[in-house]
Amino acid sequence: MSEYFKIEFFQFMSNKKNIAIYVILLFFSCYYALKISPEYDPIEKVDVSEIEARYLTRDEFLKHVVINEWTNYYVRFAAGIYPEWNKYDKKRLDAIKQGNLDDYAEATFKWYTYSDNIIVNWGSDILYYNPGYYTYGNNYARADGHYAYLYSASRFEGYTEGKSNLSINVFEERTALQTLQRLLNAYLPLILLVSCILFTVDIVMKDRRNPTLLQGLPLSDWGKLIVKGGVSLLGSILAIIPLSVGLLIIGARNGFGDFKLPVPIYNSSEKIFSNIMMWQYLIENMIFMMFWFLFIITLLLIVSVTLKNEFANLVVGCVFVVAEFMYYVRGIGHYRDVQWYPTSYVQVGQIISGHRNFLYVTDGLTVGTGLFIIGLCTCIFLFVTFLISHHRKFKLF
């Protein structure tokens, strides 16, 4: 079997299609690092001029406001909440001007906590989150702002408790590891899964062009399918190499960060955040992606031995990857059991961070449930493939 694995792996790495995929991944990785990443403009960023303008405006108001029995309710309300708000903004300004990033992190953590509490419990329609959440006709701006403020509060609290080297790039999540975290919460899982599909789509069908080369090997059809799946899995994992080039470029520019940086995880049942370390978050993503690779590979193996058509492989694989877009509606988890659909777990990073639960308004999309469902489907696909490959009328090529 090891000799057959070597043959398959050599054919895989010399396949022009596969080489082209690796080259395209390398190109997009470098393009992202050189063009897209430098233009990243986070809503929650370190903006001294904005903090100072906000602080001075409130300070001027507090210096001149007169509170008496005829004072308007909203003026009284502002006079009551501004002093503590300005206390935190003043600490943030002083800390950033003095280069004391630990104090800045602590004051910012308290600022986000206090701001969210005021807006949620007292602000009603007179106080708002950062204007960045209200753009492009966002109907969920208030909910998104609430989530982002709690996320930021948890993140900055983690900075105060951890031992990471702090910097402005860390605060704005621009370092290489934090960029990877953001991409795992965005479209990187989709890229990896589509790459896996393209690597696997012809892993069986290619031998139909030269069937006599492998017919003499003392290996059953089932054994050959297992080896082919293993080669596809290894090839899909190797896609990380060209993608990591872009992260090296980002790291050289903005710093690499470290594996002890906090990553906020949303608990949808309690509506709170807690932090895990970056290395834990990345390992969980790796495990989840491995399960997804196995799911895709076993799915395409069973399609290959039944339909024996590369285009059918491509269509079936892509349908599973994009199927979530067909039923996804924000809040749908409140009245539909989306946690039982394997396609609901494509956005791996968002499942782990809890953001998908927030969007679906459910607490069912957990890592454990996702691994169970995807693992169960993979086992079913393998079992059916095993039965088909051992049927006396079955021919692999």
C-alpha cells in the first residue's frame, strides 16, 4: 500500500490542475497581503483624534451645564453618564500619549463595558454604537454594535490579563495571527473546502485514461480508494503552504502576534463572552477543517464510484459547500433546527467563535455537535463506498 501511495502522491503533485491550484492560492495569498490587508479599516480602532474630540465635547458640556428643577430630562441624563465616560476616555488618551499600552487596554476594556451597558439599558433611541455599524442599510446595526462592544470588551480584558506584547497593530487586530483569525471567521474555510473539492474531483476518474498501469498492483479496489482519499487529504492540507506566504508578508509588516493572544468566544445562551488563547482557537479550527476535508473526500469518493463523472463530482461538492446560502436568513435558528444540517457548519471559524449562533439566534451550533454530524456523515459515506467497492459487479475503472 505504501508503494501505491507513493505512486498516487507523485501523480497528484505532477498533475497540472493541482499545480495550477497551488499557484492560484499563492497568487491570492500574496495579493491579499500586499493589496487587501493594508486597506483593512476596522470599525473599532485606536483613533486618538476621535477619542479626544469626544472627550473635549463632553468635558465642555459638563463645565457649563446647569442642573435645576427646570432642566430637561435628557440634559440630566447626559450630565449623569458623561463623567464616568470621560474618566475612561481621559485614561485612554493619557495612556496612548505616554505609550503605556497596558493602561490603555485596561481603560478601553472598562470603556466598552460601560458604553454597552449605558446604550443597552438606558440609551434607548438617544444613544448609538459606533456609526460604522449603521452603514449600508444594516437592519441589525444595534445588535451588531452590541455584539462588537462586548467582543471588544472581552478582547481588551484579555490583553490586561495576558502576557502578550501589546501594540497598536494588536489592538486593531492587524498582526499575522489575528489576520488569520479574521480570515477563519470570513471566507478562508470556503477557499480551503473548494480547493479540497478541486483536488479530489478527478482522483478516481484520472485512472480511467490509463487503467492498465495500476491493474497489476496487488491491492483491492477498496484499498485503492482509501489510498486515493489519503492522498487528497494530504494534498488539501498542503494548501496551507502557499496560503501561509501571505501571512509571512503580513507578519513582516505588522508583526506576527503570539499564540497567547486572547480570542473572544460568544456564549449564546448566557449572552456573554469568554476568552481562549490563540493557539487553542487555531487548533480547534484545524481539527474542524480536517473533519470537513474527510467529509468532502469521502463524499466525492462515493460519487466517483457511482456516477463516474468528474463534472458530477464538482457539482455535488460545490452544492454541499454553498447549500447554506440557500436557507440562511438571519435569525432562522430561532424557529428551525439548523444545527442538524451539516452545511450549517461550513463557516468553521464562526462556529468556534460563537458568531454563527449570534447570527442564527440559536445556541445549537456548537463545535461538538458539528464534529458529531460531520463525522457521522463521513462514516456513512465510507461504509456505503465500502459496500459498493466489494460488490462483485463493481469495477473501479
